[in-house]
Amino acid sequence: MRSFAMKLSCDREKFSHVFQLAASVAAVRDTKPVLQNVKISAEDDRVLLQATDTELGIRLEAEGTEITEKGNAILPTRRFKSILQESLDKTLSIETKGDKAIISGQRSRFNLATQSADDFPDLDSFTETSYHSIPGKALRELIKRTTFATDEENTRYTLGGTSVEFGENDMIAVATDGRRLAVQKAGAESVNDHLSTTPAIFPPKALLLIERALGDGAENVQIAVSSNRALIQYKDTVIFTRLIEGRFPNWRKIIPPVEGKSRVDLLAGALLNAVRQAAIVASEKQPGVHFTLDAGKLELQAQGAEIGDSKIETPVSYEGPKREVRLDPRFVIDFLRVLDAEKNVAIFISENEPVLFTTDDDYTYVVMPLS
């Protein structure tokens, strides 16, 4: 039986936040059962949490802890997460004795069976000297404004991920499922010539984890990409992810030219409300909404068999030729709801051709028309 290995106390709410983040990465099923747990290491001046499913991993520090004895522990993800969520104690004590982890509060005590911490692989720290540095807010926008456009049914293939290009002074994130395309560009610094000759295709789960780890923080994020994986550092948190292999489509050829199209400008919130209203009567058999741009108005119409029809008018500043196109309202709604309601959206429409949406902060979105 193992001897006493670790003891610490923690602020339950603060520890719960970082543990849930780590737990989201732990393997659900794996040939190594130890990966279904979170490893906790009490070191000289910090408490470190690690979790991985071999494709994705995270190591992060926990605040609000006090170390009594240094050491390591393996905590079962689901059970310990439930303890943190259900406990009413402000402070919890965590210690390991033999093959048990003991979690205790003022009026509670749990003995959980654990595995040897020696079987858990240590994850890499961020030691890269060549990387891209990008503000946290800009990276959040890159993720939020593109990941929804991936092909959710093919997460292991290129269209199931988000392509990221690393340039000298920027990063460009691109996602498409073949029916719509989302592109967001942001300023970023290349440190020591960190440039990619081919795009890095990130799995959606990795980008969701990065977004959660960033929270509302504005500090810079460091991203280093190699041939088949990426390392991301944000303050005391390091994430690694394997990249999706394959060739991403030439997205620049998909963006239609604005020449020959009619332009109209609308606030994102107003257009979102109009599309949602029109889509109320749409059905699976008739999912489309007809967009008609005419003098002084944008008219949205939909019809559902045995449901009814809708007609929504939005006043616009437009005096050009009449334009009509039929779009899937879900794709338009997905785009609009990641924008602030007061964000101005330029819409470029021509007869039954792809519709181009742009904003003044380097966001481009294309929706293919329905037949």
C-alpha cells in the first residue's frame, strides 16, 4: 500500500472552476483507465492540474490553495467534480493515503479509490521560442466567429476543423461546411519567424477548450504550431492539441467578388430579429427564407406546408435594382448572433448567387443560395 503522498486545502469555488476545465479534457473511454482522471500535483509553490485524452491536453494552476505536504494525486473526474459542486463548504481538504483520496470539509468526508499517479503521463510545458502572440480578446473572436461553420458530422476531417493561417502580422481563421464560409482576420505578432507554410487545422474541441480557458482575459496568448500539433499558453495554462491532417479547401476562391452585386447595410440586431421572425413558419421540407432587396426595403418571406407563411419588412437605404435570393435562415442566424446587436453588417446580394456578408473588423461570411 502506498504511504501518505499529498495534502492540501483549497478554496472550493476557485478549485471547482479549474477542475471542471481539466475534467472536460479527461478521456471518457481509453485503453489507459488512468486518463479518465485528473492528476493533481502539489509542488513547492503551486498546485498543478493535468488532464489528457492523448489528442488534447491541459495543464493549469489552481489559485486559493495551501500546501501541507507536497506530492501527487489522481482524482476520479466525475465523483470529485460532483463533490465540488454539491459541497457547501468554503474550504476543502484533499489528501492521499495509500490507494485512497480523502476529501473532507467541515461536516463532510469522502474516501475515493484512486490509481497510482506514476501511471499518468506528464504534459509538456511551454518552452517554445518561436510562436505567434495574439491578444486574448482577438483570439476569442477568431474562435467564436468561425467554429460554428465547421462540418459537425466530420470532426476528424478537414471540414470538421477550423483552419488557422499564421502570417507575419496576423492570423486568419477559416471554417466551412461546404454550404457557408466564415473568415476572421486578426492582428498578431510572429516571434522568431513563426510562420506556417500550410494552415494548421484545429479540432473544434480544442478551440472550445481554449475559449473556455481564456474566459474574459485580455492578456496575450502564445501559439506554437508544428507539423501535427499545437501548443497554446495563456498565463499559467498550457494546452496541447493534435491537428487534423489533410488539405483545407482554397477558401479564397469561394468568396464572391462584390462587383455586380447590390449592397445594403443593416445593424446585426435588426437583421437577426427579422430573420428569426420570418423563419418561424419555415419547415424541414421548406427551410428557406426568400430575401428580396427592393427600393427602400429588405423583405423576408417564408412558407411552410400546412404551417402558414410569413412576410417581414425592414426599411433600408437602397435605390438599386430588385434582387432576390433564397437562403437557409439557420446559416444567417448563426452568423448574426456572434455579433453585437449594434455592429453594422454590409450585405452584397445578386440574383440567386452566393451572398456575401462583411463587417468593418475583417469578418467575412458567405452563404450559398438554396435552389
